[in-house]
Amino acid sequence: MSSQIPAKGGSADEQGPRSLSVDEARRRILGEITPITTAERVALRAALGRTLAETLVARCDVPSSTNSAMDGFALRGSDLPANGTTELELVGESLAGHPFHGEVASGRCVRIMTGAPIPTGADTVVMQEQAEDLAGRVRIGSGHKPGQNVRRAGEDVAAGDALFEPGRTLTPADLGLIASLGLAEVMVRRRPRVAFFSTGDELRTIGQPLGEGEIYDSNRYTLFGMLTRVGVDILDLGAIPDVPEQLEDALRRGSAEADVVITSGGVSVGEADYVKDLLARIGRMGFWKIAMKPGRPLTFGHIGECLFFGLPGNPVAVMVTFYQFVQPALLKLATGREEPPFLVEAEAMCRLRKRPGRTEFLRGTLTRGADGVLQVDLAGRQGSGVLRSMSLASCFILLPEEHGDLEPGEKVLVQPFEALI
Ligand code: AMP
Ligand code: MG
């Protein structure tokens, strides 16, 4: 084997002519994606996590009327004493849902509850705890400001405001805001449809007995989990043996029914690795080597209008490549948004071995040290088939292409799993 160290993306290395950097590969993939525009109208609850397809303009103010931020007494700011105390006549009450209908004249006040409309004439609320209730009269001291403890109509959202633009992924807070406008339904984009299958003669489906040299198909379960969390419609096409005709059938079926087809396995250079040849024949192949570990032999391309990701077979490599490439691609497909990976800095707690020339994704556990600094340790054995390391981990440790070994105490970038969904 040559002692040549592969240089940055696009150079020769020992297994083939071209390796793309992770960033370049992601850029190219995103460049190939046309966001879904088909829309449907759904009930508000069903819109959680969906992509908004319309501009939502507020048809009314939120709050709809000027109201109290406190339990207390509503009065005219001009009646507040500059010093000493003053007494006001208590003439009624305004409760949430039961406003006071008269006017609050000078020298008078109304008992008011949080959220209740400020009656005509009043413009200020004095907290209950800062007033003395004298049965029919209320004594108030100095130190208050006219207009205090009042929430203005439209303070949260003003009628006519563009609240959300198309492409927004609706959050729980968004559902609340939309509900506060009284809207029962919203237009959202169709969810991406993703078909996937595993490849390999050695694969057995859970529930069946294992023969010699056989393994259970675990990739379809991690893929199911990751895709479900991303929020796409899924079509599980099963485990397909390394038989070109069967693989072709599955590819054709998946690409006919879905926006994206994902496979695992069969993309390296072994004899039974048919996936990329099939893709080159029935679709278009983008590339298949990325300067990264794990996940080096990744295939990306098209079958007709359908996007194709041929992920490696190794269980950890499946998850790493999914999060680095497939998830950003699905986000763009669903929303039009391109978001850079969310990375934070942490201190390495142990030595990290790293070969220059490729980006490495180690599995780490993130903790906060006594001094408040984020620290990261390795989560178990790091082989690309050791899925347990993913299960134990709470983040990826991302070691950039140019880096060599890192010593304890050095700063590294980590990608928290929470930010990946
Ligand atoms: P391949 O890329 O097909 O050569 O697979 C690489 C490694 O990942 C082999 O050890 C396979 O047995 C393993 N592997 C492939 N597919 C799966 C799967 N669906 N579940 C678990 N392991 C798999
Ligand atoms: Mg295989």
C-alpha cells in the first residue's frame, strides 16, 4: 500500500480516483434538491412538525383587547399620588371573560384580574399586594407609573402582521400562536415520502432463526427511527438479498412510489456490491466516495425524479451518513431550508486518535464539568459496526479533515444528538 496521505477533496487515494470532503458532498447533495411545493390543508393539531405552505397573516390583534397583566385595581394614571397616598372609590370589577362595562372616572377604580380587559377610562393597574382594600375604597401609595401592568392589544401580534412565512416547521409555540388567532386549519406542504430497504444475503428479519454467518437486519430499524423522527412518510421495502434482479425491482418500486430511496449495504467494492452499478444503469450516479470515517462509500444519485442514497452497510456508518447527508437533504426537500450542522465546542477528556485527510465522526458523551465547560469523552468502542457506541453516545465528535491526533484538554467540535432530533 502506498504511503501517500490523501490530500483534501478531489485528490487520489488508495481506493479510487476521487474523494469528496464532507462539506462538499453535502453542498452537492443540497444543490440537487428541489423542495416539495404540493400543499394540503390540515387541522391545526395535525400541523405540528409540518412545513407551512402559506404566509400566515394575523387577522386580529393578540391580545385582542388591552388587558391587565396582574390581579389588582384598574385606575387612571393621572389619579396616582406623586407622594403620600390617595383613596379611590371601588365601583366594580373586571374578570377574564366578564369585562366591566362602565367607565372608570377620575377618583374611581375597578377590581381587575389578570387577563381581564382594562375598562374605558382606566389605563393603569396597581397590584393587589400594593393596595389596601378598605371595603368600598382602595388606598394606594406613591411609586407607581401611569400605564404600568397593562398589556396592550396587539402587543404579541398586531392585525396585519405576517406571522410566519412558507417553509417554517411548525413548533408547539407556533400552534399556540396560530390558535390565538382563531385559525382552525393551515396549509402545509406534503411530507416527503421515503422508501428504504436493506441489502445483503446475510440478513435475516427479526423473529426468524439465524443460520451460520447470518445476522439480523438492524439498519432498517435505525432508519425507521431516524426517518420517523424527521417526520417523513415511510415505505419499508424489507431486506433484499444480493441478487441484481431483486435489487432492481426494489429500486424501481421505491423510486416509483417515493421522493427518496435509501438503501444500506452493497456500496463498497466487494463482489456482491451491486447497488452503484444498478444506479448507474437505471438512474444517474452522483458519486460514491467521501473523505470521512465512518461512511466512506456513500452513493448519491437519482432514479428518474427520485433521489437515491446508497448508505454503507455498517450500522454506525448508516447513522453517521444519515445525519450528515440524508437529514439535511430531507430538511431541504420538506422546507426549502439549508441549515448548517449545529456544532458546539467541548474539551476532549481523552486522547483521540485521528488520521489526517478525512473527517472522522466519533461517538461521544457530552457532560458539563465543575467549571461549567462542556467536556466530551468517547462512548464505547468506536468500530463502524459497533452500534452500541451510538446507543451510549449523546453526540458526534467531529474531527476535521486536516486534524491528526488530539490530546486530552484540546478543544473539539461536537454535534449534540438533541440537535439532530
Ligand atoms: P456491506 O456494505 O454490504 O459490505 O456491509 C458492510 C457490513 O455491514 C457487513 O458486515 C454487513 O454484514 C453489515 N450490514 C449490512 N447491512 C446490514 C444491516 N441491514 N443490518 C446490520 N448489519 C448490516
Ligand atoms: Mg452487503
